[in-house]
Amino acid sequence: MDITKLQQSFDTFKLSLGKALIFSDIFTADGLSLLSHNLFDDASFDDAKDANLNHQAISVALFSEVSAKLKKTLDYSGFPSLGRYYLLKLQDQKLFGVMRAPITSGLALQQLDATLAKNDIEDDIMWSFLLDMRYVNLGLFYSIILPKALASLREALAEDLA
Amino acid sequence: MGDLETCMESLKRDLAKALISSDIFASDGLSLLSYNSQEAAAAFFSELSVQMREALGSSALPQIQDYYLIELEEKSLVLVLCDNEFMWSMLIDGRQLSLGMLLNVIIPKYLKAFKAVVS
């Protein structure tokens, strides 16, 4: 993993989305965040929040479990395997999503697609985000920002030590 | 049920080859209506929806409204339309349907029809 490239792709994602990106985390399958961003310093979480808890860290931990379950159950039930992302349309014009890419050090980028389905979620890096849909052009997000972020994430993960 | 059947028939016509399978089911995982149903799809998506809602609730985030969308391998997508007690899952061949058509035409049209029937 190239940490500089990972940070660059995270920064580019933040820059592309501006105030539409409420929070974002790049995290591992054990539910721990590697890189984290919160535009409003926890203000995105509703009034029911417990001031003693870090709700962004909780969302990372719980959605690492959701992602693992999703992948395992899709495989078990005969569906095609989990692809690159899933998205949840939420109340208050919010969109929550999780992108994933495998840690496949040493593999050529063109091999990653084939590897994606075969890898266990334990080998994945995940990238969650909460968007305010009032401030983002969805066409731009789906056609440019999302694929670009995934490509840069996979590039960062495929990087070997020199 | 009659109206749900009308919804399903209309979806099959609109999506044609793009629709691989579909299930309308209650939150307890019991299927009400199916088209080319994948085994245990209804139970799986109802359980997944519960886990997603619990994760959002525990994270103090807003709850799911209207739908969630999962990209799968082989250029396919799963769309799950959500009402309080009922869900409508669709396995879609992404090569046969643009994302713009799905998000801007199919989802609004069938969400409205689905909610009108089950509400």
C-alpha cells in the first residue's frame, strides 16, 4: 500500500465533493479507520447521539460488519459477488455509500477486477462516505468522482515497496 | 396482491431483458410475489435491511429512505425499494439499463406505485 497515494486519493475525493461530503473514512475489515474526515465535526449525526460516543467510529465498525455479511451472503445465495460499492439513500437528502477494493500487492491493475470477486472481505479496504445530495450533481458523482476514487484507491493498494 | 402483480408486470415490461429476477416481500422475509426468484433472496434482503437499519441507528445517522443499491460483479445491480413493512428487490443486468434511466425514471416510477399499493 502506498500511503501517500492513499492520502492523495482521499484528498482529491474531499476536494471534488466540497461541502457535499459530510464525512468519509477509509477503513479495514476489522472496523478501524485509516483516514477520516468530518466536515461538520460530528454535527452530521442526529440529536439522539450520545456525546460520549464517537458515532463516526461506530459507523465504520458496524458497516465493516454489514459489508462482510453482504459479501458472504451474496456468495452463499448464488448471486453474483459483491462489486465495487453499495449505496443507501437516507432521509434528509443524504446518501451513504461504501466502496471497496482488495489489498492485492504486486498484482497488475488489470488483474484486480478478476481478483475482486475471489478475495475475502478480510482482504479489503473499504471507503465510506455520507453525502448531502443537495450539493452534488449525481451524474458527476456516478460518472466521474466515484470511478476516479475507486481507481485511485486500487492504484494505492496495488503499490509495492520499491 | 392484484395491484402488486400489476406493478411486477409493468416492471417486467419496462426493464425487459434488464430484469433478471425480482421479489416483493414483507419485513419478516416472507415473499409475496416473485419473478425468477433467487433462492432465499427475500429472507436475505430483509435480514440485510434490518442490519443496515441497526447500523445507521447505532451510528446516529438518518434512516434508509426509499432504496438501497448494490453493485455486483458481472455488471449487475441489486436495487431494493423500501417501504416501512415491505420491500421490493430487483436483480438488474447493468449492461441492459443505464444508471440514469434507473435512478431518474425507474426508481421514482416504481417507488410511487409500490408505496401507493402497500401503504
